Amino acid sequence: MVKRSKGFILFLSVLVIAFSLALYKFYPVSEALYYNESISISTVKLFMTEEELLSTMDEKAEFVYGMGGNGWRFSNSEIFVMTSSLGLFKNRVSLIDTENTSHSILGIKVGDDWDSAVTYLKKRGFKEFSHDMYTKGNVEIQLSGGSKISRLRIRIADPAYKDIQF
């Protein structure tokens, strides 16, 4: 009876550890899927494959070679997208950048008041990393512009790149 209890406790311990490691490893993916609900940038979403990205857009993309990933510029839509070359986001969208006033990230649009956007991000739990960068978990929101926002960017930091320098 005692042997059976110890075996069961050991099994539960291993199960909890395995679940915790899986949750830690795949947490950036769940963050991407969560924030996708608050991204309104054409048909572009975080974690979509390169094939999905290119097939759902109504315009041809300009390929931009990058270190650690590749980019696609959709000039007419004023969208720039990056994918990773390794890790959880390999060949998937990990960064979306827009200068289009009809697009929004977390309800913030290009042309919105800078101070209002910063206040909103802080209310949602984002911390100021630098003057124009706000982070929460693996998510980075970057605002560009002066008193009005001229560009918005959302990026999911993939743990695979944590110790890599380019």
C-alpha cells in the first residue's frame, strides 16, 4: 500500500514537472494567440505561417532578408512583418509593424495621442522598457512618433533568441 502511494506521488510529481516545462516552453505561443484578438491589421496575425501570410494578403510582398528571420513589406497596406528562422516561431509571424491609420494593436491606432496610448498600455500591465518600448511577458509594443503615434509595432520575444546576438 505504501509502495503504491509513493509510486503515485512520484508519477504526479513527474507529471506536474512535465506540464510546467511544456507551459513555460509554449507560453509565447499562447500569448500570441491571446493578443491576436486585439490586433486589427488587415489579415495579419501573430504566429501565422509564412504561407498563410502571403496567401491572405491582397497585395504582393517585398521580401526583406534578415538575420534571425525574414521580413515582408506590404507597401500599399503600410505593413511590415517579420518571421523567425528558428525556435517556436520558426517560419511564423513574430513581429507586425504598421503605419496605416486604419489598423490597430490593442485598440491603439496610428494617429492616436501618445500620452493616452502610454496610459492605456500601463493600465493593461505593460511596463516601460525604454521611451518608446513597453513590455509584458514576452510581448513588446513599440510606439513611434511625437505627440501623435506614427507607427505601431507588436513583437513576441521567442525564448530561442534569448542568448543569441547578431
